[in-house]
Amino acid sequence: MSEWESRSDFHELDNKKKKTLQIIGLVSLVAILIFSVAYYKMALNRSTRNTEETVFEIEPGSSIVDISAKLSEEGLVNSSALFIFHVFLTGSEKNIQAGVYSIPPGISVKELTNIFQHGTRDVTVTFIEGWRLEQFALRADARFNMVSYEDFMTKAQNLEGYLFPDTYIFPYDISTEELIGYLRATFDYKTKEVLENEAAGELGLSKEEIIILASLVEREVFDEEDRRKVAGVLLNRHRAGMNLGVDATTQYYIPYLRTGCESIWFRCFTGKEASEVEWWPEDITGGDLVFDSEYNTRLNEGFPPTPISSISLSSLEAIVYHETVPYLYYLNDSTGRTHFSETLEQHEQNIARYLN
């Protein structure tokens, strides 16, 4: 073989290697691009770790970097860099508006970017069935700019049980008066049909007494079928001239009893103090049960002076459409199951069986 042929074969081999390396490089680049795009899409749609709805404010003049840093601090994005990259890649930086946003739990970067392009000062807020007035005030204080715990409690102090629990959307700058007025108006609207039903009139109770009983059922029982039975028991006891004996009414008073407040209507907690209070304490003592407050339905005849919580339509309907039962007693065991009995002896047997 001549020297020229040898060099030609070498160059041909070298060219093949180069082509092979180029192909490998191109394939690798394509693979990297495919992986990057796939990872980007996955990361873009991945849920964040926040487990609660969050109110987030974008202040006027905030840069995308400022917004991403704040989102990261509040745990609303898994990666601030990904948020920045996505915003600029899609050109969304031109459309993101200052405002207050209600951010749902587990949101993705893609969803978050979409939300920020529709400026709003509306806030979604949920008030839970069975909450007491203090819990409503704490939630309102945390969600709205112009509402404080103390102001809410002052203006709503006579409305325990008359603010309807539900999920609402209100302006971030709603006033305390407007908020309370809307919650009260919603209560009147939602309960009107049940309270004005013929069955409600046949109970022989005032509307206020029906609402009080509904609040007791709300706190005592969670199963809808059992609620109608418990309502029947409470009505039996009331008609028989027996004390209602509902420990949830004492539970309602305990936070004030244990802090030495002069009266439950004195409302002697600040917002910071109220946020640290266990508003439905489970550790009821013998001393709590024999303290003669106006809410102790073991010691006092008739109804407590006010409802003890917000009420659901389920509890209200349980009173109005109660089940006629032969029972005078009931108790809830540790699993939440309700046990009924007709006589005190049977009730004491149930206590020994299910509570001791």
C-alpha cells in the first residue's frame, strides 16, 4: 500500500469518527433538550407545599425578582428561578398587576402566573360551621386589611350564632360593618325558609330558641342522622321540664371562666391573646361542670342566653325536622358514635361502658 493510500484511509477513518462524534453530540443535545423541556413542564405544573389558602400582595412597582423572592419566602413557589424564567419566557411580566390575591393551596407556577395576570383585591375567606364569634373575628382579622379582632368583636358581640358560616369572596378593604352586615344578611336569607316553615311553628319555640338549640346540636353531634335524634332528645328534655345538660354550653364558657373575665360579654381578650386561646377546650373538669354560669345547662333550667356557635342548615333542619324518639339521654363515645337511652339507669350503664 502506498503512503498516499495509507494517509487517505487515515483521513477517511478520522472523518468517520468526527461524524460519529457529531451525531452523538447532536443526539445528546436533542436528548438534553427533550429532558429539559419535559422537566420544565413537570416543574411548571408541580404543586407547591403550602397547605392553606394564602393572601398575597404585589405592591405597585414590585419587580419580578422582588415578587419571586417574596413568593419563595412564603412557600408559594418551589423555585423562584423557575417562576422568573417562566414569566419572562411567556412575556407575562407585562401583564402582572399589583393587587391582593387569594392563593389556593397546592398551586403550580403556571397557575400562579395566570392568577397574577388578572389583578384583584378580592379575598376568599371561609368561616367554619360550629365556630364561635371569636373564631370568626380571628379569621376576619387575618384576611382583611380594615378589620381587626377587637373591632369585629365589639360590633358583633350580640350576634353569636347569627353570622352564617360559608365560603365568601369579599374586597380586601371591606369594612368591619360591611362584613358583619353581609354575614348577618346571608344568615337571614339562608335560614328564612326553614325558620318560617310550618314545622318550625309547631315546635312551640321562638326563632331564637330554635337557633340556640341548633347551635347545641352543631357542637354536640356531627352525623346528620344522629343530629335529628339528639334534637328529639333535647326537645323531650325541654318538654319534660328537665335541664338540657349539654356540656358544650359549659365548654363555650370555659375560656372566659379560666381567665377570670367578669362576663363572657366583657370580651377581655386582645387579638393576639385570642389567637392563643383554645376556644373549645377538651379538658373539662368537675369544677367546670359545677360552676354556676348562665351557660351551665346542667345546673340551670331552660336554654342558655345565646347560641354558642354558628350553625349549619343541617343542624337547623335537625331541630325543625327532628326525629321523634323515646330517649331522654345520649352520649358520644371516644369514636364520635352517639348512644341513646330512655332512662337514667340505662344512661349510667352507657357511661360505664363507653366512657370509663
